[in-house]
Amino acid sequence: MQVIPPALEKLIDNLSRLPGIGRKTATRLALNILRKPQALAKDLADSLAVLHDSIQLCSCCFSFSDKDPCAICADPRRQADTLCVVEQSGDLLAIEKTDSFRGHYHILHGVISPMDGIGPEEIKIKELQARIQNGTIKEVIIATSSTVPGEVTASYLIDILEHAPIRLTRLACGIPMGMDIKYADRYTLAKAIQSRSLAK
């Protein structure tokens, strides 16, 4: 006997395909949507229906945008000679929230992960090289995550860009602000020591 109506079951299945959402969370979300007014559910469905038609990749940085170029690439107040290389659009949003970077971005749309069948050709590395060969870039900041695939990607980028006429830098990593050093794990502490800088 089917307890959950087919329409609700389909919604649960679709929601559970999203990253970080298991079946239990998908069920809770689906039931919450069902309890809301129909107008809200229709508005949600409409926004999903037009999403892919409204959003495109910026031809410069490959960020999701409703315009090409995106607002950041089109902003004349940004430093066009400084490029921050990130894995995904979410990383760009996180850096923008700090309000401490005024350059441009390059989004790779992934990381090198041979275990998952993702090599340099599957992400936007050739496009990054083309931007650098243009000659207007003076600094490239590699801002990949400190996961194994992120480190592999950073190492690969350093190898292919080390002879380019640019300043090549990486985000510092190590102990977070406000953390007591004795509670840092061994890997984080090692990275902090390796990434030490001059005290000024």
C-alpha cells in the first residue's frame, strides 16, 4: 500500500537529488511546501522553471549571471589586472562577502579529481591560460580549497603558470581567527607553519 501520494513522492525524490539533502530532509521540505499556500508553491515552481533560461555563464569569469559580462567583470572600479581563481561560484560569493577583494575572478567549475574522472580538460583551465596570455593580468591568486582535490588543482595551476609573467600567489591557510592553537588539528597547524609570513 502506497502511503505517500505519487505527486508528493516525486517532489521528495527530486529534492533528495540536491547536494546535502537526504531523504529525511527532502520529506520535511516537501511537507512544508505542501502546507504553505498554493501561491507560494507556484511561485517556487515558476522560479525554477525560468532559472536556466534567465541565468548564463559570464564569458569572462564564468560566473552565473543574468548579463554578459557579469556585474563584477563590467565594473570599471574593479582591479582588472588581479585575478582570483576559485572552484565554484559559491566561493566567489564567500570572498565578496568579506569586502576585501576588489579584483576580478576566474571560476574553474570544479577541481582536478582523477578518482572522479575529472582532469584539467574538464574544468576552465584553458580559459584561464587564455586570459593570462592576453597580457593584462599582473597577479593570479589561487584560492582553491585545502581539500586533496583543491590542493591537486592548486599544484597543477602553479606548475603551468610558474613561468608566466605574473605574480602567482595563494590564499594563506592555517589557524582560524579566535582559535586556541592547542585545539588545532595536526594538518591545520602544519599548514599554518608552512604558510607563515613576515610579522610587520
